[in-house]
Amino acid sequence: MDESIPQNNRPARRDALWELAALFLRLGTLAMGGPAAHIAMMEDEVVRRRRWMTHERFLDMLGVCNLIPGPNSTEMAIHIGQLRAGFAGLVVAGACFILPAAAIVLAVAWMYVRFGTMPQAVGLLYGVKPVIIAVVLQALWGLGRTAIKSRILAALAIVSLAASLLDMNDMIVLLGGGIVMLAIRAAEDRTAARATIAAMPTVATRASGMKGAAIAAAVVAVPFSLTTLFLFFLKVGAVLFGSGYVLLAFLRTDLVYRLRWLTEAQLLDAVAVGQVTPGPVFTTATFIGYILGGFRGAVLATIGIFLPSFFFVSISGPLIPHLRRSPLAGAFLDGVNVGAWALMAAVTLFLARAAIVDVTTMVLALSSAFILIRYRVNSAWLVIGGGLVGLAMTAWR
């Protein structure tokens, strides 16, 4: 008998794992709209509804997710699982968020290979996108009230948002905000100032080293095999920062131009499938894996691109409470959190321009926002409703 877990804690842990599985299977099946939307839906579920954590803890997790490679929304799911039920929760939450999306993309890839085209989802997206904007705005409001807790942080949020809208590199926005707050806190404590200044070159060296490793890893050409396919996506998951659009640039350089495994049209279709299906955008790897290596290729590509996220979260998650207890590290995390909020806000503005295109989508966005604020309806139901409205409007036209 395992004595490491007290007997009276076993049912609670089992219940927590079932709760995590049910929640993230649903989100993995219904959460559309990209990482910002996924994170907003998670915030609604685990902070507002279930009260598993505070806004501050959620923001700390989000800040750390933005500082490590990999898909942010998947890593948030893994973080939540780890906090709720330890290592088993980490595995259950991450797997349950990824698997439904990967299964849907695998089915689409099968149809794509069999029929030579991608199933259309224009009507569905027409109704879902404006609802997603309302969901994200609600999350931004709640997270912003927690993250922006002083005039200095408010000023930093404005500067970070402006930098994001001007297309400045995500890591510069995040690390810049963290370093500014770290320097301000260190200036208040003269004893820590020297240590702060001494640490900055080390941070810069490590950041440039990660970038250099990513570039170096992309130089060596290798022939196609299932092993090289797995290793390629393992490398992508281990070094890639940013959104699905960054993923597109990364895959285009390697798969189309360097390795010549895909055509430009196939890559665009793969990224489109990742965007229009629910769950993580990185399930683009599932689609590409199936095109190149059938079912086994899809499985290996999916495992390869997501595996590093489990590793990075498992080592970074336990550090979050310690970071928050340290005054200097806490100040750095405050700056990073404001930067993460600004990046999310900038993405939302860009998405809103593409989502709200006529009177119908405007009404959908406003009515969804009203229902969320006034009646606190589960956001997943609104996403389903928006999709049905979009399909009905497309059929009617």
C-alpha cells in the first residue's frame, strides 16, 4: 500500500482528477478562437465559477506561461491541473485539453487526404468569433483589475499595449515590463540594486542563447522519416514562443523551404484547420503529421509538439509561490503579468476587427457581453449558440 498519500485524501484527489477531466474535455471540445479565448474561458471556469484559485494566482501562472516556450493555453491547462491535483492532475488536465482537439483535427485531415480539400467552416466561425470577443473582454476586465494595481503598473500597461499594437516582439514586451518593475523595486531597496544590475546581462545572455538555439536547430536538413518528424515537432515545442501566427512562420521556413516536406498550400490549409477547430492551435501538427505519415505520423507529431509543455510546466509551476514571496521576484512577475495582459488585449483588438464585420456580428458581440455580465452564463453555451446562429445565417443567405 502506498503510504505517501493519506488514505482519507484519496477520494478527494480522485474527485479532483474527475473534475479536471470533465472540465478540460469540454473545453478541448468547445473552446474556439485561439489562446486568448481559451484562457478567458479557463479564467471564467476556475476563478469565477469554481473558485479554485484567485485572480492573482491565475495571472502569475499566465505570466510564467508567457515566459516559457510552447502553447500558452495548453500550458495554462497543465498549470491548473498541477495546482489542483499534483503531477496526476498535470497529466490529466493537459491530455484532456489536447485530445478532443487532436481527434477533431485528425478527422479533418483524413477527409482532406481522402477528398483533396478542407471542409468549410465559414458559417460556424461567422457566429463564434463575435461571441469569443465578448468572452475575452470579460476576462480582460477581471484580470486587468488584478494586474493593474498601481499607477506605475497602469502606465506600464499603456506602454506595453502600445508596443504590442506596434508589433513589438512578445518577449521584449514581457521581459521589458518585468525588468522595469524589478529595477523600480531594486531602486527602493539599495541593497538589492547591485544584484539586479548584475543579473540583467545573465538574463539577456540566456534569452539570446535560446534564440540562437532555435536558429541553429533550424539549419540542418534531414530526409523525412517518422523519427525525424517526431524530433522536428519536439524541437518546435521546445523553442517556439508566441502565437499560432509565429508557428506559421516557423513551419513555413522549415517544412516548405528548407525540408520541402509540404507545399505552401498544404501548410496554409494545416494552419487554417488549427485555427478553425476547437482547442490548441498547435494541433496544426496533428494535421501535418497525418499528411506526411498517416495515423502514426499524426500521433508522433502531436506528442512531439506538446511534450515539452508538460516538462516546462512541471519545473516552473512549483516556483510560482516562491517567486511571489520574494519582493524582487514578485515585482518582476507583476511587470510580466501586465505585459501578458497587454499582449492579450492587443490580440483581442486585432481579432475584433476581423470578427465584427456587420450588424449581425455586432449584435452577437454586444448581446453575449450583456448575458455574460448580467447573468454569468457559462461561456461554452454562448460559443455553441453563436455557432448555431452563424450556421443559420449562412444557410438563410
